[in-house]
Amino acid sequence: MRTRTTTVAITAGLLLATLTACGSSDTKADPVACKAAMAKQLDKAVADGDKAKPGTRPGACNGVDDKTAQRIAGELASEQAGKAVGDALESAAPDATTVPISDECRAWIKAELLDSSDGIDAASGQAVCGDLSDEEMDQAIEDVTNELTATP
């Protein structure tokens, strides 16, 4: 994550640096087109990583004042940073379906779910399911429940 965040920060800085050139006053300003062009430029810079080169002010930004262009660049940099953080959190989150349970444990949970009217006594399952933590046992029960309720 640190590399990607650093890359986003560097490319955002490069992008902002290219926007200080004055926009042409004889061209109609189109902030939406400008943002799209800048987004494309930023995506390329992020993909290039450390090899990214400073861009130039996209032609679609002609006529857009510097303040607006800088605001757009800030929005794009924030969006990229948000994506980087989201990606990092997603890749760091444990996969909830990776609880290793035996077939015997799975069968016990299934029987308990189908036969029990007052819930599952997870403590009694420890003899069958081994030394699963409370969280792992809860996840195993949830996994089996999801399997039972899934429509074929």
C-alpha cells in the first residue's frame, strides 16, 4: 500500500504542477471534459508508477481557469488515494470463508442447525470441531448456514 500511496502522491504532485499554465481565454471552458482528460492522464501516471513523467495540461482543459483545474486535480488525487486505501484494506482483510473445518465438524453443525430449535451450543461442538476459536466457530456456523440456505 505504501508504494501505491506514494505513487499517487507523486503523480498528483506532477499533475498539479502541469496545471499552473494559464488556460486559453478564447476556448470555451469544459470542466467535465477537462476532468476526464486529467483522470486519464492520472491513471496512466499511476500505472507507470515511479517511471511516470510530468504531464502537460490536457488540451481539454483549455479555457478552464487554474483554480478550477487545481480543484479537479485535487478531487482526482483524493479519489486515487481513496482507491489505494480501499484496495489495501481489502487485501489486508482476512477471507471470512477460509475457516478450515473438518467434514465431521461440518456435519455436526449441519445436524445442529437442522435439529435444534433453540440454537447451537457451540461449546458442545468443541469435541467434534477441535480447538476452533469462538470467532472461527461462529464463521464455520455461518458458512454452513449459508450453504444450507443457498438456492440451487
